[in-house]
Amino acid sequence: MADGFALGFGPSRPVKYFCYFDFYKYVKPYDHSFSSRFYLYGVLRSRGQVCGSSIYKGGVGDDIAIWTTVDFIALLVLFCMAKFVIGMPFVAIFLIYKYRRRHLAMDKNIEEFLQAHNNFLPIRYSYLNIKKITRNFKHKLGEGGYGSVYKGMLRSGNEVAIKILKNSKAHGQDFISEVATIGRIHHVNVVQLIGFCFEGSKQALVYDLMSNGSLDKHIFGKEGDKFLDIKKIYEIALGVARGIDYLHRGCDMQILHFDIKPHNILLDKNFTPKVSDFGLAKLYPTDYSIVSLTAARGTLGYMAPELFYKNIGGVSYKADVYSFGMMLMEMAGRRKNINANAKHSSQIYFPMWVYDHVSEGTSVEMEEVVEEEKNVIKKMIIVALWCIQLDLDHRPPMRKVLEMLEGDIGKLHMPPKPLIYPPDVPVNNDKAEMELETLSTSPSASIISASFPFRDSNDI
């Protein structure tokens, strides 16, 4: 019986365990029956295959236990569940540790930056001071992706607007950009940074309060709202142009804003415009004609085409010129440049539609506009059309834009018609209308314009 199996019961011995998958090839039709188990027992005894497990499951006699497929799967499930239950707290602890470590490193970098540039920075407030100034954040002025803005009052009696930044990875860089940029700027048409707060995740910026809000509220009002008159809009355009020109060539560093749009132009109690929101701004040496960027930045509809079409040319201060041109066009027409609800398809993209009217000598129809105001509107439109030229060499610098706005309209001539395609791409009219409709609803589409030689110097 050396090669067979014992029929009797001997003394108690340690149970041997056999892996079902190890001897599966020896099993014919294994059906969990008594005879099948004895058959397996005989095979395993002769071959001495031991699994090494400590789980007892349905043995034959007192010296063998056999695992079935169901047994193995159940054990695997139990093992995975145990691993999950035990492992999850460790994973959670590890992720929290990594998150805290990353943010602590970011906070440390910001603090080192603030200490290194302490002599150039405005007043630093504690978070407790911020709560007192805002009366525990009682009066909320607005909210956006950056965070929330609250009204406050200093001990001197001056009203301020305090921007509380959301705690995110990007806003650490935004915070440094704003403090480093606005902290060194002193111009009547650029918002003044009074102070800041930095206590880890608690970050705040303190500005003079702009009681008339942002420009977009005054040019994109609802039907029946009272708009600013053309004279005031023109004065605001001149002020914004002066502010941007100062950023480009009035400081010891060249400051590129990269987000010029109506929402970022604030108006004080006298409607004096202030360029604001420097979260995307970058500082470069004044002799840099081309600058480097790791990614496109700005707001769709105002972003210069070279920011996302690399074959057009390098990025420079001309990106701000393009954004100003798109904004100036909206100020002149008191409407968005892209309007999917326009009565006619030709009016979807305002620059194309208005070009035909101005070039043909037809004034843009606006209610309660006298002849003198029509000339101002025409001048603003022509200057805006020059600002949104595709070729960087043909797009005027801000100092030239300012000269054109302040000069006589009789000295201005019309640029080429703005297009949604480069000049060398044939365009079908039906296709163009369809693209315009898509453009008005798609955030990924972009506007580009035709080019024309602008012979004047392009130096800042």
C-alpha cells in the first residue's frame, strides 16, 4: 500500500495542505464527492505536493485538506478586502503628507520672496487685521475664480477693496505676480496696491476701492440701462492706453499684463480707469523684444493669436496691444465682439461687420449719437482694427496707439479687413458664416486678423 492510500485512522498528525491548482492536471472530473477526494488523496500522497497554507478546508480523513477553486477565490477576496481596509488609512496618511509637504514648500518659497523684496513691497497686514478692516468680511463686493472681494475701511477712513485669494497651487504664483508687479507701479491709470496679507493659505491683497466697479458693467449693460456717453468712453480708452504704455516702458522692468479686458479695467468715483488684476502678468527686461512663456495665458476673445499659433511669431508686448484693440472695439460698439444672437450672420463677429460700414463711409448706427461723437467712434474703430492685425511687425506699439487716438481722424487710414483665417487660406462664404457661428459658442476657437505693413518704428 506504499503507493496507495490508508483505509484506517492513525494517530493525530499535522494536517498537510495541498494547493488545488498544483494538482489540477491530475484531476479528472473532480465533483467534490467522497470517491473523488480519495482519488486525489492517493495522487498527492504519492507525489508529496504540499501547499504550505494554514487554512483548513474540508479534509479527507485527518491528514489532508483540499482547496477547491471556490475556496481559492474566496481566500483571494478576503485577502484583498483585508489589504484594502488596512492599507487605505496608510494611503490617506501618505497623500495628506505629500499635500502638506508641497504646500509648505510653496509657502516657504513665497515667504522667502517676500523677505527678499521687503524694501519694494507695500504694507503687510496680519490676517487678524484683514478681518478687522472688513468687519469680519461683512460686505462682499464680488466673487470670481481667483476668490472673493470684500469692502473694508482703514483707520485713516479710506475705503479699500480686499481680494481674498482661494487656496490653490496656481494662486501661489498669482499672489507673487500681483505683489511683485503692482508693488512697484505708481501711475494714475494703474490700480494701487496698498498692502497684502500672507499667512500660509490665508492670502489677501488690499487695493483702493473703485466705487464704479469694472468697465464691462458700463458698456455691456442690459437693455434700458444707462450707458456712459461716448465722450466718457473715449476718455476711458485714452486712460487705459496710457496705463498699458506705462507698463510697457515706464518702469525699470517691462511689465506684460496678458489679460487686458473690460472686466479688468476698474473705474474710481470719477470714472478714471485703472488697469487691474496682475495675476497673469510677467516681468521682463526692457530690452526683450521677444519673451518666453511656458503656456498661453489670458481670456479667450482677447488673447493675441501668437499666444496659441506659434508659427505667427514670438510673444511680446504686442499681445497686450491686441487685447486692447479687441476691448477698444467693444467700447466703440458697446457690445461684445462675438454675438451668437445677432440678427444677421454677418453681425456675429463685430470687427468684420463694422469694417464694411466704416470703409464704405456708413456710420455705425447708435442711438442718440451726434455727428461729433460719430467721428470719435470711427476713430476708435480704426485704431482698434490696427491693434488686432495678425503680423506682429504691423501691429502698432502702445505709444503709437495713443498717438492715433489723440490725433486727427483725417490722418488715419483703414487697415485690411479682419478675418478668421490667415490671408493665404481660401475661405468659402458659407463656411465662414458657419465657422463664425461655431466661434461664438466654442471656447476653443480663436479670432485672427489680416496683416498690413505698419511702416512706423515698432520700438516700445
